[in-house]
Amino acid sequence: MAVAERQHLAHEKEGSNNQHQNSVVPEAGSSHQLSAWRTEKMVVLRVALGLLMVVICPAVISQQDGTPGSNTKLQVDQINGTRVDSLTLASINTDFAFSLYKELALKNPNKNIVFSPLSISAALAVLSLGANNNTLQEILEGLKFNLTETPEADIHRGFGQLLLMLSQPGDQVQISTGNAMFVEKRLQILAEFKEKTRTLYEAETSATDFQQPHEAEKLINDYVNKQTQGKIKDLISGLDKDTVMVLVNYIYFKGKWKTPFDPDDTSESKFYLNNRKSVKVPMMSIEDLTTPYFRDEELSCTVVELKYTGNASALFILPDKGKMQQVEANLQPETLRKWRDSLSTRRIDEFYMPKFSISTDYSLEKILPQLGIKEVFSTQADLSGITGAKDLSVSQVVHKAVLDVAETGTEAAAATGAKIVFLSARINPFILSLDRPFLMIILDTNTQVALFLAKIMNPK
């Protein structure tokens, strides 16, 4: 196979740092600079980052070659029908997000959880372009699509449009998402597969020599380092020489609170891990906060929405003491819809939230089978849409995520500020403190899609 050339998308706008990144191999000397932020004191959700890596290796060599079934082929130039609208796709993605969350919570009890359901579902949707027959059906149904209601072509059209909407340049919220395929340079992949992934998902292809594993690791790690603004420096190590393809999906989010906290009001306070244990954490606070709020008596939890400047917001779900499992058991799209529809503006006299930075690393090949995605990891895998033969399977699906809520101070110049407040005798002030385990969902408000889902069990 000839060395795969970089694809350059027609709509690329030089200098924009909110769009898809199209060069798989980072160019020497280029630094992806973030937009300048205002210099007043603020609290920023500095980074929310999701990254998925799918490692594809040869399957059992003795399997007979197969040709892709025509009934499952997606002809890019013949995509017709109604695209899945963003709200429907958001609901399906939420269903997948909560299903995956429950499995992660089951396998990681009492641990922090953070992942990007959009990153995972988008990468698996790209992979499904190379799948056929039962393997294809398992992937799409595992992503919670009903294939009798939604044709495969419409699924991909919907994903493509959603990713395009999220990547529109803006000066408020930064969302950057993209896909890249690192393909063994000796592997003959079908031109149709390459074209479908590029056209529908803007996935770029880079020829890679996996027989030189250290060089291959550096190529992939440099790409990941660039796209994640240096947050993940060494994604992979110890690549197997059997690897013939690595699919990477990333999503990067940066937002600024619409109502900022003052770092001077941050102080050490207790965060209660359970009834017996607590840890000291930096607790941010804000007085007289007016924000969307809902008290869910049925599920014994409190829901607060903090908005970012721009088209994004964060939902914080604080279960009553001892009610976390009850809330988790009821996580479903209808629950999220009820919470959002029930929010109403409320004044909170004092609001407290911990400053935290958490990261996670999951091997999803052990988790996804619980959602029905099994065959792609086995010798029965049918990824014949990639090479035209049933000779590939997925050996690893690695997901890394980082969630960083932190303060930034004034820039360069010195400044002095004094906060003057009216002295008043508050009667029964309404105080809300996220001082025990809580959930956090970051939403794109244009599409209603969940970008990140997290459980903060211990901010430290």
C-alpha cells in the first residue's frame, strides 16, 4: 500500500482553534494556542478532556476471507433519508452514557469516575463503518440505536452533523473534537472505508510502521499530546507488533463560569467521603447566587445548573446522604430530561463547591461486552469493511479522561480588591454545599448532548 497521504478538509480555517485538527502528525514548531482569557479573577473549568484509543490487530489467520455484505455497506455518495436530529441523538447518547456509567460504577465502587460518552460513542461509530453483519449490529445496538427505527446511514449523518455543530468556532466555550486513524503502512485498507471515515467523521489517516513500535508510539503520542493541549503526554506504551491499526478519538473542552467565583473566598473545608471519613479540600464559595435549581423529592437529590459563558452548562446532582445508589439506579434519559425541564431560577444565599482535578483510565474491552458489544473483541469479529477480509479484531479500547476545575488569578499586574456587602440579618439563609459525593454532567446547550459525565467521590 502506498503511504497514506494526509487529507485536508475543504472547510479548514487556518488559525481557528475550535475546529477539527486535520494533520495527524504534529508539525514541528506549531503550538495550538488557546484564546486569551479575561484577566479578572475567576474560576474556570480549565479542562475537560476525553480520549479514546481503539487497537486493531489481526484475528485468527485460519479464518476464511469474507467480502462485506452489500446489505450493510454504506455508500457515502448515496446517503439519503432523514438525518437523526441532534435532540434524538443527544437522548440516545445519554442512554449510552448512563448505561456505561452504571457498569463503571459497579466495577469501580467508591472511586471517582469521569468519561466522555460522546468520545466513546463517536469512535465506536467510526469503527462500525468497517464492521458488517452481527459485529455491526452489536456495536450500533450497544450504542443504544434501534436499527429498525433508524437506518445506519441516518446514524452516521446524525453523528457527522453533531460533531460539525460542536466544532463551530466561538470565543466563549472551546470544544475541539476529532478522529484519526494510524494504519500499518503494509495494510491494504479499502478505499471506500477510508473515504467514508473521512467524509462522515473527518477522520484523517496516517501510514504508520508498527514493526517499529517505538517510532509508532511516538507518532501517536505526539499527536495526542498536541490535540489535548499537552494534558495527555504518553497515551500508549508497549505497542504490540501485531497491531495494524489504532483509532484515536479526542474531545477537548474549556469553559468559563458565567457567574465567576472569587479565589479570595476559597478556603479549606471538609468533604465527607462517608459517614465516618472526611478530607480537607479547597472549597470555593459564592454568595447570593441566582441560578437554575431543582429539588427532586422522588429521588432524594438536589440539582443545580451552573452556566458557562457560551453554549454550555454543568449540572451538579447532589444526592442526600446515603442516597447515591438510589440516584445512580435511576439514571436514564427521562431522568435527565425531567431535571432539565424542572429547573427554575432560585437564589442561593451561600453556595460551596470543591476545587478538584480528577483523571481516569479505563480498559473498555472489559466493559463494553456488558453493553452487548462482544463479537468485535473475538475471533468471530467481522471487520471486513476495513480490508475486505474477516482477518481483524479489536484487542484494546482505552479511554482516558481528565476533569480539571481550578482557579486562575489576575494576569501580570497587581490588583487590590475589597468586597463590600450590606450587613443584614438573614433569617434561615439557604446554604447549599457540595461537601459530599456528587455527580456532574457537562452539556452542550445547543445540541443537549452530554460531553462529560463524572462522579466526584473524593476531590483529592
